[in-house]
Amino acid sequence: MSNPAVKRIILIMSVLGFSVLLIAAFNYVFISFSSFCSSVKEIGDYNCNGVTTVVSFTLFLWATAIT
């Protein structure tokens, strides 16, 4: 690996791979937030029926994991 061209290619591929991983993580967060916003009414109905915040959050996490 003493060749500068190889080091440059490794650097470029590492940056590209990290960028793709970061974009995928942001995409997952945005999709999760979007599904949370669309299910606010359902969570509100649960809370009106006496469900605690912990249970509501657990339901949201399970719904996110399944979909």
C-alpha cells in the first residue's frame, strides 16, 4: 500500500461508503418520524384510554420494527 494511487482509491471508497451509510441512517430516521407523525391520532386514542407513555412508545417501536 505504499502506492499513492491505492491510498487515494481507498480514501475515496471509504468516504463514499460512509456517505452511503449516513444517508441510509438519515433515511431510516425520516421514515420512522413520518410514520410516527401519521400515527399520532392513534397514540392519542391509546392515551385517552389510559395507556401509559412507555406503552405508547413501545407500540411505536414495534410498529417501526415490523414495517
